Amino acid sequence: MSTLFLLLHIGFAIFTLGALTAAMMTAPRAIRAKNVPVLRNVARTIRIYGFASLGVFVFGLILGIVLGGGLLGQWYMSASMTLFLVGIVLLFIIDRDLHAAVKALESADTGDDAQVQKARITAIGGLLALIWLVILVLMVVF
């Protein structure tokens, strides 16, 4: 049974977090090009994969319970779960900024070209990718 949960945990991590990170990295380019349809598609992709990435957390938690409740008490598991929850909060901020960028680019005001949102999405997206890497190191090394 633990093998099934391990496969689901790793599968969700590969297929959701990888696509999510790739989509986040395309958002600044779409804002720079002022391509609103692509930006809307990127926002939808991030929302869908962000929701699906909760499967990584859920199956990881179930795996920790199946392998023994004491495993969840380890420091690296607590750090990984905390970092993952911080990552989910950062995804909400990115989603908010993407919607603000779409509104800014759709508005008749040509002065607002969503540069503030682009910078914030770039910075938070890079931080989020770093968080995923730290979690990966914690899970592999320990």
C-alpha cells in the first residue's frame, strides 16, 4: 500500500509542480508582450495546477501516516510541509497578481502596463521554484 502512495506522491510532484513552475516562468514574458489571451491561459493553467498540486501534500501526508506516524514528527518532514504550505500561499499571491495584470493590460489606460505585477510574479515565481528545490533536497537527502 505504501508503494501506491509513494507513486502517487511522486507522480503528482512531477506532473503538477513541474508544469506549475514552467507556467509561472512564462507569465512575465506574456506581460512584457502584452499578450492578454496568453496571460489568461497562463493564469488558468497556474490555478488548475496549483489546485492539483495539493495532491502532492495529501499523498505525502498519507504516505507519512502509512509508513509510521513517527515519520511525520521528523524535522525535515515538518520543514517540508511548512515550506509547501508557504508555497501554496505564494501561489495565491501570484494568482492575484496575474488577474491584476490582465485587468491592467485590458484597460483603456495605456500608462499601466502591468510592470509592477510582472516584477512581483517574477520574484515570487523564482522564490517558489527555490522552495520546491529545497523540499526536493529535504526529501531525497534525509
